Amino acid sequence: MTGMTDSPVRGGLPSRGLRFLLARWRVLLRLTAWSVLETGQTFLIGYGPARALDDGFLRGRPDVGLAWLAVAGLGVLAGAYGTARVYAAVAALVEPFRDRLVERVVARGVRTGDPGSLSGLTQQVEIARDTFAGLVMVSRSFVFTAAGALAGLFALAPPLLLVVGPPLAAGVALFAATLRPLARRQEAFLVADEALAGHLGTVCPGLRDITATGAEAHIAAATGERVKAEFRAARSLAHWGVLRVASLALGGQLPIVLLLATAPWLLAHGVTTGALVGALAYVTQSLLPALRNLIHGLGTSGSRLTVVLRRLAPAGSAETDGTGGDGTRSRTGRRPGDTTNGSAPTADGRTAPAGHSLPAPSPPALSLSSVTFAYGPASAPVVDGLDLTLPTGSHLAVVGPSGAGKSTLTALVAGLLTPDRGTIAVAGHPVPGPEAAAARVLIPQEAYVFGGTLAENLAYLRPDPVPEEELLAAAEAVGLAPLADRLGGLCARVDPAALSAGERQLVALTRAYLSYAPLALLDEATCHLDAEAEERAERAFAARPGGTLVVVAHRISSARRAGRVLVMDGRSTACGGHEELMRSSALYRDLVGSWAPAPPRRRSEPALSLRDADRVDAVAGPGLAGDGRHVVAHGPVGQVQAPGDLRDGGPLGREG
């Protein structure tokens, strides 16, 4: 229970909760008044049957017994009426609590561009409201039920309090002592469970890639650690849960045993049969259910409320957060190259206030120093001792054969993988880290488009509303404008399943173009576009003011457009311009040769090139020249092709 009007530095959740309640003392007074009716109902549940037995049925006066039972029934009706009014009073207490949470979440979202604000406004705020309401109900119910039951026991026979009171107090005290450690372990379990779920949500869609790169052992070890962490948290929580069960047994069930065991002594010391039956009714029908609800409510829901409130109202300054993949969100508040407060751009893209100079050069857009990464302790490094520096405004194409580590490199730069050795920095910020995550945007091969309007998809990475003119300009620059017109404009609803892979890539590219992140990582993000559309998109990213572009290329044209080309082949790498690498890198020349356009095909041949690095065609057909009698790829076992069916009549790549 907490109020949202106070600064986090002015106290913790308990003190803020107390201030919130004291500020609403009138609501608490009304809640107390209606709860007194429930106290009366509890009092009559045991007292009415006791009087009905002692003064009525056991004395041969059934009319008196029935009258007392009728009084108990009227007490139940009065209690039900009070309970109905209690709900209205609880709503008057809970809804302001929810409003305070919404105010705080909105304020934090506006101030920091927090991507968790949407979740905070929906699921987490509703969880907090419902849990808070439940805690108010169970706590109030236990207090007033216990008061009514103890008053009834004293009215029936004071010795009954000596039997019921001490174990009840001991059970409540034991439960109170376990609240704080139980809440900590409940929170630790929730954090471990969420960490495992998030890890599996990342791993499961990429199982094919994990197998292809030989990363099974690495991923299995990381997953196993998270499973073990959740197991340890669950075991610790279970150990403390035993004490919760013990407190229920001590405070709610032991009094029943004691009443039955001490019945002869009680009857011998003036306690009537009706009073003993009434005491059993108090314990079984009132105290035990109220204590059970209190223990389960505070023990579970209370811990959950504490966790949610800490997330919605964190202490200290607003936190930053970076997400990976196509969901990377930047919250710098400026587009690359923007200037504010009268500042002017310098030659290297930096800004300085008017009349002042910058004493030190800006850090490079991307730097890697001796970076090494392998997918397992026994695996060969995919990236080995890589050094790379990209100034702001650079355009780098990354090329290499399949499995050479191109996508691994982008994942390392994006912070999705951690290098075994070496350091990575984006705009001077270490990777992984929230500042580095905010300065880069990663567009993977499989583009993500969600159900919603086209404008919502395009503005997803922006914390602020994006003007329609800016959306249209970005769509025109990247090449999305024709698709936007065909869909019906920016306000048209998007059905991801109805879009082709290339259309989804155009949406994701425009979304990344609109982000504030200065470093764009295109991991084969244009592989489903034709050459003309790919060129237009890449040139748009390369022209962003203050932006830096890294492209994992799958066409020679991408490498030709780039200012620098990084050739990767496991342990060996080469970096330079296109013409320079054509002279110095045999692998690059081989890759350029495999990218050469193929002769025109007949209608029956595949629409896309199926050549591999050895320049072997997966499907044979007329017009293919070669040195004769080569096995046809994907053909029946033993099938061979006649001479003249391979393209150039010469040896296969890397042959001879």
C-alpha cells in the first residue's frame, strides 16, 4: 500500500503507504463503520447458537432456542449488507491509489521515454490495483473478525480466551516474523522466473541458428544456469513457505484441538455446553478462515504487490533500458546530427555552443579492440582478435562465406552476445550497456511487423509522437511510399501475414530510419528486396546526418557502395576499399566472382541464383557448361549429367 505523491527519496514504500492512508482518513472511517456490522455478524455466529443451546433447547424451551437462532440469522443479513457497503468504501480507497500509479508511470514515461510505460499503464497497474484491493479486504476482514470472535469468547466464558487466545497470537506473530524474508524470496523467485522466460523467449525462435553455428553447449550452459537459479529461488521460497503453513496450524487449527482436549476441565469450571459449542463455532467458522485468508493474501499477494510497486515507482533516478534485435529503442531525444540551443555542427559531426570550441574529438561511432568470440569452450572462434574502428558517418559492408561470423559480429556490436575477450564501444559507450543500446538499432533478416496501423509500426522506436510529414518523408526516402499508398496510407491497419517478406523488411527499415540511434546495423535486412530497392534503402541510411551504417551484404553492389568492406573468414579478416581488396584478397575476389550475374534462364529454371561458394549450381539445366559427368545436386542417387551441362566448361571452384 503506497501513495504516489511523494518523491522516492522521501521514504520507502511503508512510509509512503502510511501517508497515503492518513490522507484518506474519511474513507478509512467509513470503511471501519461498515466493517463493524461484520464484527456483529461474527459475534452472533458463536454467541447465538450458545444461547440457543443453554437457554433454549437444553432447558426444554425450543421457542427461546429458535429465537436466538433467528437473531444469529439477522446478524448474517446485517453482515452481508455491511460487506456490500465495504466494497464501495474499498473502491474509494483503491481507485485513487490506481490514479496515483498511473500519474507516476505517465510522468516517468514522458520524462525518460521508458518502453515499459505501456506495460505499466496496463498490466502492472491493474495487478497492483487488484492486489491492493485484495490486501485491504483480507486485512480488514481478519481484524474485525478476530475482534468479534474474541469478544464473543469473553462474553461466553473468559476461560475460553485462555485456550484460544495464546495459540492464535503465537500463530499471527510467527506469520508476521516471516513476512519480510518471505517477501524477499518471493521477489527473488519472480525475478528468476522472468529471467528464464525471457531467455527461453530469445533462444527458442533461434534453435535452427544455434544448431547451425554449433552453439548448443554455450546456449545449454546459459539456460542451465537460469534453470538452476530459479530452482534455488523456488527451494528457498518453499522452505519459508513451511513456516507459513506452521503459523496457520498454530493459530487456526491448534485451538480446535485444545478446545476438545480441555473440554472436561472447562465444563468442570463453569463453562457451559453451549459456550463450548459457540467457541468451536468461533474458531472453525470465523478465526480459521480469516487467518487462512490473511496468510495466503499477505504471503503471496503482498509480495507480488511489493514487486510491482518497486517496478512502477523505483527509488532513485529514472532507469534506462535497451532492448535487442529489431525492438531496439533509443531515448536520446534527438535525431543523429541534430543541434540545439544555438549550437553549430563541427566538421566531424559534433556540436558546440556558439562561441565555444570542443577541446577533444568525439569518440568513433564503433570500435572493437581484440574481440574474440566462440560459441563454446571447445569451439573454434568465430571472431578472433578483431580490431575495427569506424568514424561517425562511415559506411561499412561486411562480407564473407556462410558461417564466417557476419551475423555474430552484428550481434556482438548490438550487445546480444558478449565477447570472450576484447572490448566493444558504440559512440564511446561500452557494450553491453544501456547507453550503447540506445545508440544503435539492429534490423535482422526476419523483419518484425505487428498488428496495428502503419504509422504505429513506423514510430515504434520513437519515444515521442512523430509528425505525419516526417513519417511520409522517411517512407519516401527508404522506398516504402508505394506500399503505404497501396495499403491506404499511414492510418491503414497492417496485417503482418498479408505482407511479403520484402514488404515487412521495408517497414522495419523505415522504422529503424526514423529511430534516434545513430548506428544502424543491417544484418541482411534487405535480402528479400530487389537490387534497386536495396540500393535506395542503403543510400537513405548512408545519408542520415551523423549516422553510421554497417551492412551485412549479400550482393556485390552493396560492397561497391560502401566506403569500406570487411571480409570475414573465421580467423582471417581483411578490411579496405573494393578496389584495394580486389587486388589484395583472394577470398574477396572469389566472392565477387560468385556474385557475378548469371546468364538469362529459361522459364523452367529457378528465379533466384542457387549457386554456392564453389560455383556449383544446385539445379542443372540447358546452357550449363562444364567438364562433364558431374553428379546433379538434389537429384536421384546415381544420376549424372552429360558433358556440356555445367556453365563454363571449366573446373569447379577451388578445383585443380
